[in-house]
Amino acid sequence: MTVDDIPFVHRVLKAEYEKQSAPIIEFIQAQTGSSFNVLVATLLSARTRDETTTKVVRKLFAVVRSPADLRQQSVEALEQLIFPVGFYRTKARHLKALGEVLQQQFNDTVPDTIEALCTLPGVGRKTANLVMSVAFDKHAICVDIHVHRISNRLGLLQTTTPLETEMTLRQILPKRYWKPWNRQLVSFGQTLCTPRHPQCDRCPIYRVCSRVGVISKHAKP
């Protein structure tokens, strides 16, 4: 795949996945318009299925609606509220600390820069970019394991870490594709372009894919 193929890949994957339900983070933004809710839900969604995240945030947001509400909860109470998300004990500690940091450094508001977001407890570049993109509708590229793997598998770039992938995509990907690149490749990576045994025989962008590192029994003849 070359940079010239990006519009084709975007167009095909958009048509392929636009009929699916919106990811939980986008749904929360559409329903609440709250950057705080988006941030908290993004933190909880890491290594957790959307179905689980959806149930947990409904329970959590019935009690916690602001940084001040977080501060009123004990870590133990937060653990009970967010169970069974992945790493719920660690995330409960991060949420408790988040309430304090937002008050002390940001006047109980969610910052809207990558640099500031990355100073928050539990927030790395992946989370920060997703919050920037969804909550603040700013140009940002959220690179998770799917985006990193598939961007390399396509042959669009050659990188070894998600951070390197993000920085390279920032250079070669037109900004209008930054936001949808994550959603489309995540859906694609969960259904067809899986880590092991990708279903190349069903792939709608097979003709432009370099299939870097792929040994698949599903390859097209």
C-alpha cells in the first residue's frame, strides 16, 4: 500500500463499517456532550469489551457526574462501581487521583491538549488522542494495537512501536483521515484483519495490501 491508496482504503472501510453501532466512547459523547464522561469512559474501556464498558459506565455515571463526585468516593467504592472492567483496581486508583488532579491543576475541567491530558493519572497518548478526537473534535490519531498492526501490515509504514506509528501517520496521513483511521481500523482488526489468521480471502482492500508478515490459510489464490 502507498499513500496514494489511502482515499481508497478509507472509502472502502467506511462503507464496510458505517452500519455498525458507534463505539461506546462516541456514543457517550453524543448522549452527554461531556468531556469528563468521555475521559472517564475512555480510561475504563482499555482492555475491556465495549459491552462491559457500557454496563459499567451506566452504573458509574449514576453516581459520579463530575470530578467533585470522584473525590467523594473511596477507592474501594470506585472498585465496586467499575467492576468487572479490566484492571479495575488500578483504574479505581487512577479515577480517585484524577478527581484530585483535575481540581488542583485544571479547575475541575478536562484539558484539551495532548500534553496536558498526558499528565493525568492513567492517561497515555492513546487515551489522550481519543479524548482529543471525540470529546473536543480536534485532529488526533489514536493508535492502539489494531491501528499499529494493520498500518504496518498494509505496508503503509514500517514502525516498531505505537508511538512511532502515530508520529509517522501524522506525517503521511491527510488530517481529514486522522479521526476515522482509528475507528475503521479497529473495527477491521476485530473482524477480518485479526492478529492471527487474518481472513484475507474476505478482505475488501486485499488488492492494495502488502500483507507484511502475514502467513494465512485464508489468503486469496
